[in-house]
Amino acid sequence: MAFGRRILSFGGGAAATFTLRFLGIAGGEHSRPHSSGNGYSLGGGGAGEYIEKTSLLGELSQNYQVIVGAGNGGDTTFRTNGTQSNTFSFQLTGNSGFGANAYVFDGGRSPGAATLNESAQGSVGFAGGNYNNPGGWFGAGGGGGAGGAGVDAIFKKAGAGGVGVSSDITGSAVFRGGGGGGYSAWSDDSIAYMSTAEVNASGLGGNGGGGRGGVSDNDSDDGSQGSRRNGQNGTANTGGGGGGRGSYHFTQYNGGSGVVIVRYPNTLTITVGSGLTSTTTTTGTDKVTTFTAGSDNISFA
């Protein structure tokens, strides 16, 4: 969407305005252990809370606050910060929903619950998937994505992370906000050994930067005890959830950091505070500035 013809100017000292497009996502979460921390087969991390606005009214020579959420649930903010007539405030926090844990050492399980404090303003995010725990097998649910719920575990197969949301704000369609895949493990020789194809299909990260979950075999009787596949972190600047962790993979797989993207007429010049990391490109009659880390003010002239 081109905004180059939408700059307005008013007499009598009123501020000149322009149309602004905005996308923001908070940092994705890592898998959540039980309160005791004794994780054996944990669900995938939820994606960061996601919002996109195709038409905000901005004002020239005014400050706007930008905060980019760090991985593992960091808050992302974009709001007016001065004397604007057209005020707005988007504060994205929490996660879309952790996948439910298949098993922890003390028997507890974490539910997949959504946290969307900006839902009244159009933010999106979904709950995590459920666990599956037949005898000798522990499959965790996938983390919720910005565009869909985490997938339930089915027998050997841990749940995949929920899908993210596609946006063309930068000029090309990109998915962001995928949930992390769940972790799977087994410890019973009565259950057939997991094939390579089954390993590769288990606990996949959601499209949009979600990390895949790990897979392990915990029964030494068949001679295959140990890791079958490592998990993954969520992708930076997508708000993707981290993959599930558990036995043989106790190292945390982190959620991806968030991002703020603004698109505005290419006739304008943006001033970015030194506390922010950003890049600016031109797409047709618009400029696109992407903020990938930090916290500070921005303004347009």
C-alpha cells in the first residue's frame, strides 16, 4: 500500500499528518517447565503477541516510542509520546500460548493458555496444543502461533507449533509468529523404535520462525539411548517460539526476538534514537523502517 499521496497539512498551527502502516510482535517464549522446573518432555514456546495496522494517522515533528521485545517474552511497544492529537498505544506482551507438557518429574502439566492484552485493539495469538501420554511415551503439545493454535501431540508425534501470520509490509510476504514444536521421548521397548521419518515429522516449528522441538530415546535396552534430534531456538525478529526441551535436551531453546516495522511515504525523513537498531529501505513510493532491537524515540519530518 502506497502512502505517498496522503500527507495532509492544516492551517492555524495544526500539525501536518500522514498515513502510517505498522507491524509489531513481542518476543517469543521458550518452553515452560512445571513450577518445580523438573521438565522431562515439555511443550513448545508460544509466539509473541502480534498486531498489524494498515492505516494509522501520524504527525510530523512528534516523538513516537519504540521498544523491541527481546526473546523469551520481551514486551514490544509502539505508541505516541508527546502532544499528538491522534494518540495510540500498542503494548504487546506475553505469548500466544505454551504447548502442554507431556510429563514432568513431579507429575504436573502446564496448560496451553493464551495471553493477549491488546486483543481489543486487534492483536492475535492462539493457545498451545495438548499433550499425549500413553504408557512409555511422552509427546508434548506445540506452542501457539500468531495465526493458529499449537497442534496436539498424537502418540509418538509431538505437536507442531501453530502457524504465524503473513504480511507484505516490507514489500514481500513474510510469515512471523510461529509457535515452537513440542518435545517427544519414549522409554518402553514395547513401543516401536521411532524411524528417521517419524523423528523428522515430530514437533516441527510453526511457519513464521518457530523452533522445532527435540526428540530422544530414554530406554537403553534397545541400544539406542540418547538424543535423536536437537531442538531449535525461535528465529530472531519473528517472535517465534522456542522448541520444546526435555530429557537429553535440558538446555533451553529460546524464543525469537520481536520486531517493529513502519511503512510511510518516501517523501518523509525518519529520525531514529541511538538506542534503537534499524534499517530503512524504499519500496515503490514508500519507505520501510525495520527496528530489530533496543528502545528509544523516533520522529518524522
